[in-house]
Amino acid sequence: MRKALVFAVLCALAVVHAPDARAADVVVSLKPIHSLVAGVMGEAGKPRLLLRGAASPHTYQMRPSEARALSEAELIVWIGEAMETFLERPIANLGSKAKIVTLHEAAGLRLLPNREGGIWDDDHLEAHVDEHEDHGHDHGEFNMHIWLDPSNARRIVDVIADALTRLDPDRAGTYRGNAEVMRDRIAALESSLRNRLAPVRRHAFIVFHDAYQYFEFSFGLNGKGAVSLDPARPPGAKRLAELRAALDEHDVRCMFTEPQFESGLVRTVAEGTGIRTAALDPLGVDVEPGLDAWFKIMRGLGDAVSECLGEG
């Protein structure tokens, strides 16, 4: 009888402290952020990804199944309303049902201000780096493609590890260990990309819209402007004429399209100029979701920039 009682107590304790107990239900808005979250969670669980395919976070409309996943989540990770506009109202309606991590509010991130106009000043890479420590900023002033800066990616990994630890303290060691591994991987890729991009740093290029400022800043690249000032609205004739003038003035070597937007505008501006065109994808449309996605997205950007701006 006594042995049976001891056995029952041990079984109960095993259930309470079982390492394979259900992990937190985590929902993440964008694939590159989902990748960083997946890396921190590791074998403890798999976060759910909302935005898939070639959809833009600026114009996306959620399906009922995605709205249901959001309502069931214990932790929701997004950048903020200036990026995932489709999530602003649904998240506000959740109230306190889930823990929300709004990444652009995280202390220690490097935030870069939105650039004015479609052609940028030569000194834009040195201007207004904000290592902010408070939440007093108007974040509508800042560019929200924060994941394209490896230093921000490392900070995001730490923010996620902290959030998961508060939600699931029994796995604190797992989350913090995984975060350390991710930080090391990010640093290694950053070093590799820096070497790859060094030979083309001074060559000028134009992008479809101003999504790559953090990538430019991190690797000292020479972005000169954007075709579209607002991805939701096509540029007019005056804007296209301004771009054509800028191509000669700045000796632009390449113009980049994006899979989330119509590429015809870029090709129209580049037509007859001899300027190369290529695609940049900050969201990884063709990249499989998972912990490797952020690394593949960043490596893809590095390869595209290096090849289009190179001498070949």
C-alpha cells in the first residue's frame, strides 16, 4: 500500500514538471520575426505564422482561421501598427486575453527615421540612429523594417526569450540557451554578409519602396532612393521623371523590385538606360517558414545586392 502511494505521488510530480508539457500558444505576424521566435522556442513548441505568401503586411486581410488563431493565442508577437496595419484593430479588441509583444517598443532597438522624398541625401546613413530606452517616441516617424538590422535581430531574440520566460518559467533555461545560439548564428551571418557586400558598398541603387534602410545602414550600402513613396499608390508621371533624372545624377547601377508589389514600374523607369534590375524580398515569399527563414532572407538580400551591383 505504501509503495503504491509513493508511486502515485511520483507520477503526479512527473506530470506537473514534465519537460514535454504543452508550451505556450504563440502567434507571430511576419515570417522573419516568426523565424527568430521559432529559434528561441526550439523543441519546446512551434509558433504559428499569420502572414504567408506574397501578401503585403500593409494591405493584408485576415482569414477567419487566422482571426481564430489570434483569439486563442497566449502570446502575440508583432512589430506594430505602422507595419502590420491589418492587426491594429484585432489586437486592440483582444484586451488582456493575450500577452502582446510590440517589438518597435522594445528598449535597445536601433530605430531609423522614415526618409523624406523619393531621392535621399548622401548622408542619410549617418543620421538619426536611435538606441532608444523609453517609449516616448512617435513611432510613426520611424521605419519599421527593423529585422533587417542584425543588431536588432539579436535584440529581438532577447526580447522574445524574456517574454517566453515570463509566460513559461519552467523552460527559462531552454529559451535563454536557444537565444544565445541564435545570437551567435546572427553574428556569424552578419560577418559573412559584411565581407560579401564590402566590394559593392559604394555602388548606387534604387529600391521599389523604402524597406531596406536597416540593411543599408548595417552594411554601409549606397541606396539612393525609392520608386514608390507609398506602396499602396502608384507614382505619377512627375515622380517617374524625377527618378529618371536621378539615375544619371547618381550613377545608379541597379534597381530592385519586390515580389509583394507590381514590378512593371521599376522596369518602366529602367527601360533603355542599361541599368540592371533584380528582386529583393524582405519577407521571404519563397522561403520556408521556420527558424532558418531569417537567415535565408538576409542571405538572399546579400546575394541579390552583391550580384546586381557587382562588376559581372
